[in-house]
Amino acid sequence: MDAYLDIETTGLSPFADAITVVGIYRDTPEGFVLRQLVGGDVTAGNLMAALDGVRHLYTYNGARFDLVFIECKLGVELKSRLTHTDLMHSCWSKGLYGGFKAVERQLGIQRVLQGVSGLDAVDLWWRYVRRGDQHALRKLLDYNREDVVNLKVLRELLSVNQVAQ
């Protein structure tokens, strides 16, 4: 079974910053489902439970960011447990460069949340933590949901199949 994974963090350093959200959009016998681990629910046990039965994991820049954070913060080395394809490399092989949002624009992949960036995701998290802003948390989770769902769309557009990187 396949899964698409994207994390949100409080910054860019896996040593100094924290994982705030882990979004997993995965295949199940009933179809694709979204699972989001938030704050204190971001644990190695919860992550592995959410990935139970998954054989192939897809990310965008995950080899340099998401999987590094997960290994550093949770002690889980996903690349040794699952086949991993970093769709960023698949994009490069087709002449598509830039961050995920830039590639989405190049391919015409739509987003409901326009203009929200990774930096905004950090701000949304802190608004939630410091002020209890539930709207900020909902927006952060919506942003993460679009990331993982659009990873599946990207893979389908690229027709990427079982190419580990």
C-alpha cells in the first residue's frame, strides 16, 4: 500500500525545532484516508501505527527534510522500513524545479489555500499554541491536508511508479 507524507515544523533545523504536524494520506482497503498527528500525538508509536501496512512512501523533498526530522526527533528511520520515493527528484528528471508550491503551479495543480507557505505554517502553529487560536490550527491542518493530497496528484501526473530514491 502507498502513503504520502508531509510534516510541519517550528523551523528548519531538525536539531533545534519540533515537528508540529505529521500528515499521512494513505491507501486502505476502503480507499485513501487522511491521518494527521498533531503536537503531543507526534510520537514514534503513533507514526508507525499510522503507517502500518504501508510499503511505499512518497514525499516532496522528504529525503532532505521530512525523513531527516522524523529520524532526529522520533528516532524512526523510515527509509530502512519502507520504500521511499522523493517526488522532487522525479520532478527534476522532468525539468520541473522549485519548491512543491512552484511545481504545483507549473502543473496546474489547484490549492484552496492560496498564498500560505511553510513560514505561515510556523506562525499558525504558534498562534494556536500561544493563544489557543483554533482557527489557526484548522488552517494549519487544511494546509497540511492539501500538501499530502496534492502529493498523490503530483505522483499521478508524473506517472511515478515504484522508483525508490
